[in-house]
Amino acid sequence: MRKGLRFSALLLSAVIFSLTGALAQSTSISGTIKNSVTREGVPAVTITVKGGTEGTFTDANGDFRLSVKKLPAVLVISSIGYETQEVKVINGSEVVQASFVPNTLLGQEVVVSASRTGQRILDAPVTVERLGGVSLRNIPAPSYYEAIANLKGVDMHTASLTFRTVTTRGFISSGNTRLNQLIDGMDNQAPGLNFSVGSVVGLTELDVDNIELLSGASSALYGSGGMNGTLLINSKNPFKYKGLSFQVKQGIMHINDPGGERPSPYYDWSMRYAKSFSNKFAFKIAGQFTKAKDWEAYDYRNVQRNNVISKVIGGDRITDPNFDGVNIYGDQISQSMLFIAQAVQSQIRAGIIGAGGPDIIPILNGSLPAIPSAAQINGFIGGFPAALQPALGQLIPFYVGLRNNWYPSTQNVSRTGYEEKYLVDYNTVNFKFTGGLHYMITPGIEASLNTYFGTGTTVYTGADRYSLRNLKIAQHKLEIKAKNWFVRGYTTQENAGGSYNATALASIIN
């Protein structure tokens, strides 16, 4: 027993001695990286040891701390938009102060989209438009999605407060199925909607690192959906972007609204937290909550519809029997007045016969003039049993109209519809959450498990008007990547909740 204890004590001493020796051999270096023009700290700058495997990133203030095996050592300082620098460190107690010079040379900015590996913009085989962190932070817009509209060759279709569709090199439309939208390499297309919904589910605003747009055809790299281009939205790596950040946007909507809508508040709250441990393990969580009242549709003008082009015409429900309001649903169902009169007359006629009465039409032909007076009609009805009189009172107006050709075959009559405000929910609520676990298998190989979740209620305008209530979409991704290769698997899950088509709903109610 004593020998065992003596051996264990010796082994523990050896382990402690080895660890102490290893710690004694490493030296901690700290410093600050500042912009040479603004003198502000530069965040997310890559600090690596030349010829070694050690590396780290600066924090939000531009500060860093790095352990090196031996001194002297050469630190390589690099970041997109700045000139790469090398700093030689001889004394570990010396605080490194580096003045980072912004890079103004055209084409030096690195992208990851054109060929799926890092390269300069001038070397990319297709046209690439890029939005970096500075541009996204300074955009004067409610959402980072609005910034995409400022890129060259982009048209943005706004279907509602939370639905925006990007279109390049083609006709603008709602729900563009010819443009890929990839978030961290995942196709953001919703299975039930058949188009991308990046502003409903995807990255929160504080977690967006950069946005890259390939405005030309990119089918060879990203599949047939890239006929009009590919949009790539990349998130922040928790090893590079650490710490707690939050953002609050609030405003007022519907000021002097032409439709008479009262002013209402707009809320957009975001937060992100990321932390790394010994540059081996890191995690991040981020959330965003948006709440507002969407714009109401109140165009009640009469519209003439066909399968190609519709146009607004005069008339209202009183002057036009076939009235069809732009934002009134259910009234698009119409039929020929002649067909309806014939159908009603046949139905009432069959009912009278079924109740034991005579075939009334031949009797009417021989008893009433072409245009009978009220007295003649009342006298005719009074000659029949009381049980048949209500049906005769309903039948004779249709009979007289058909007999005198008062129902033209070219005139249709529509159902009474319902205004959109009674059918859809304009109270938009959107909640997004992202979370990730990252592990550095080796200094050049990183494994990650990420989840992206979005839910809410909103309105969508496409070929029709849709009320999406309690919509839920989630994406989960497992990935292992190195500098020149990656292995990725992901899944997309969708629950439409209580969503419905406003036109179909009104038709079913009718």
C-alpha cells in the first residue's frame, strides 16, 4: 500500500513538474491594435506567430493577449481592409502597440464566395459586391437587409415589414426563386414557401459579419437556383468576435398615414454574447425581437382582372354589380347574371313541383303580360294555396327578367367581399435566435454545431395576400472546415402555424 502511495506521489510530482516546466517556457504577450487614422481600437484583428501555430484575435477595444513558446517572436497582424504588419517582440513584459494602416488599394479585400475559398475581389471569376462590418454598423436603416438594396445592380421588393426579396439582373418580384440565399452556407429557402426568408429566420443583426452578393449567374458553384445570382450572409465567429453586445432601435410608424392609421411604436431589440476558452472551445448566443404594426392595405378601387394584366376601372358596389375591390377579398368570385337567373328560376320551379304544385312556367306564360303590374302579380299569386305563395313571389321577378331579356349574358355579378383589415393580422412580431458551439480540433481545423430559429406573425404579399400566423422555421448545421475544404450537413424544419391565404379565406366564408 505504501509503495503504491509512494509511486502515485512521484507520478503526480512528475506531472506537476512537467506542467510547471511547460508554463515556465511559455511567455504571455499583450498589446493593443489601433487604427492609424482614427486612433480607435480595431476589433477582430488576427494575431498569429510567424512560423508557429499560436494565434488569437483582438477584442472590441482592440486589446489582445497571446502565449508564445519562446522569445523573440514575430507577430503577424492582419485584418480585412488593413495592411498586414509584422511586429518583433523581444521582451514579454513590453506591451505591444501597433498602428494599423487602412488599406486603400482596389481589389485587396478578401471574399469567400466566388470560388468557395478566400481570394481577392479582382481575382474572382464573377462580379462580387461586399458589405463589411463597418458598412453594416453605419447603415441608416431599420434592418441590415435594407443595406443590400444599396449594392450595385440590386432591386429590393418589400412585401411587408419583415419580408424583403432581393432581385438582380431580372424582373423584380416577390419571392424570387432564381436567386440563392445562403446563410453560413445553408440554403435559406423555406420548404413551404419555396423562396428564401432571410429577414424572418436567419442571423440577428449583431451576429452578421459580412454580406456578399454574386450578381451574375452562379449556378456552376451554387446550383440551378443561382440563375440571377447568389446572396451569402456570414455570421461572426465566436473565436474572433467575443464579448457582450446589445442594440436597441425604437421609432414611430404611421405618421400622417393616408389611410388614417394611428401612429404606432416600432421596437427592435438585439443582443449577442460570445466567449472562448484557451482558443480551443468557444460558444455564442444571439437573439433579436422585432414588434410593430405593419402597413395596412386600404385600396378599395374597382379592378378588372384577367390572367395577364389587371387594371383599375371606375365604379363601386352600388354602380357595378361585378365590383371587385383591390384589397377586398371574396368579391373576385363572379358569375353571369343570365346564368344565375336561369339557375334560380329552375331551382324554384323544381321546388314548387316537388311540393305538389303544378309546372308554373306554362301557367305564367298564359296568365301574365310581358311586363305585369304589381296588382296583376299579386292577383296571380293569390289564386294559389298559401304554401306556394312565397315561392311564387321569389320566382316571378326572375321569370319576368328572363322573359324580357333584362339579364345580358355579358354582365356578371360578384359576391360581396371582405376588406383586408378584417381578414389579416397586421401586428407583426418576429423573434430570432441563433446559438453555436465551436471547437478547434487543430489550429487549422474547426468543428461547429449551430442552430438558427425564427418565429412570428407577419403579412406576406406575393401572387396573393397571406397572413402568416405563428410561423416557425429552424435550421441546424454541423460542420467541420479547414482552409481549403469543409464537410457540412444541415436540416431545415418548418411549421406554418395558423397561416392562411386571405383570398381563399374570404371565399370559404362566403
